Amino acid sequence: MRYGIFSDTHANLGALEAVLREFDREKVDALVCIGDTVGYGPQPDECCEKVRAVTRHTILGNHDAAVSGRMDYSYYYDAAREALDLHASLVSSENMQWLKSLPYSAKDDDTHFCHGSPLDLEQFEYIFTVDQASTCIPIWEDLGQVTFIGHSHLCKAYALGRERVYEVITKDFEVHPEFRYIVSVGSVGQPRDHDPRASYTIYDTDRGRFEFKRVEYDIAATAQRIFDETRLSDSFGARLFAGV
Ligand code: ZN
């Protein structure tokens, strides 16, 4: 199986369409979205519609949980919270039902998917350091060969031995059966690694081969939609140009 895996679209339809075009060209067999389809951006309903139509699995992210009334987000900073309030009013009733129904995790044999750390799915803990990945050693036996996560908006991969965790620093690699892997797939719609291009990944289970990929999209067009929507903070548009 050749998977196309992506996460953290954050209502950025232009970035999502660019990534889906790449998946078409790459001839993937199945698409998986790791969550946070909504939040921050200008087109939450359009993104839900598209993701819902094309994915084999879509996982619940914290922003999806907030918008669909499944999580308290009163402690989020003002601009993020206001975007979530706005998005709750913009998604269609079908898409709201879909957000309410999304699972915290999914598994296809030895390939697992969840938004934050697999340790406690409902807590949405970040994993973007070796120390954070090491907290999963106690559940090593329960991890898939690869567990795909999102949430941090960073492209990171960790190989977990039974006692030690190593960061994998290449953009593509082959999995070794003696390790378990946790791979953070980056963000389609709001990358934070100073590379503003949309992030997506490919995992070929037959070959045991994983790849981080990037594609350019029309950042100015998405940013302009954010600037034009007075109920969204302009900072959500400005940050897209810098990839932060
Ligand atoms: Zn996110």
C-alpha cells in the first residue's frame, strides 16, 4: 500500500489542493488526514468537504474537537479561539456531524495514525523532540511499525528502540523492523519550520519506505482571504509567508 499522509490543513484550501494534486501525480493508493482540518484559515467548510471526500481515514485534531464542541478551548489565546468560534459558524451541518464523528486514532495493520502523542490520545501532547518521543517507550509493544502524527506542524521522524530513541534526520528513509517509528508529518496549511511550502508525506508499506515532501502553493491568495475576513487575525495570513 502506498499511502499519502497529511495533517494540519487549517482551512487553507489553496495549500490542500496543491497537496492533493501531488498525491494524484504520485499515484498513492489511499489518503490519510491526521487532523486539524479547521482552525486559523479562511476556508474551513471547503477543506472539510474536500478532506471528507478523498480520505480513507481522517483523525480528530484538537482544533476539530474544539469546533465540534468536543473539547474545552476557553484557555486558547484570543485570536485562535475567535477563529474556532467563527469556523463553528461556517461549517455545514453535514461537515459538523463529520467533525463530531472523527476518531482519535486509526490503525491499518502495523501502520497507526493519531494527531498528537499516542500515549494519551485525548490529551493531544506534542512530540517534536527526542525526549518527547522517549515518553512512548513504555508503550513500545503497542506502537505500529510506524505511527504517524501531526499537531506540531514540524517534519520530524524518530526511531524508537526498546530503550533508546534516535532522531532520523533524512527526508526519506527505510524502516527497520527492530525499531518502531513516530513520524510527525508537518502541516499542509500552516508550516512552522521556516519553509512556507505545504508539507505532505508518502509511506510505501511494501517497500517500507517513507518520504517527506513539499509543494509550493499561492500563499498570497490564502493570506488575502484571511486579511479580507475581518473576524480572522491578520497574523494568521502574515505567518504563512515566513512558514512560522
Ligand atoms: Zn494544528
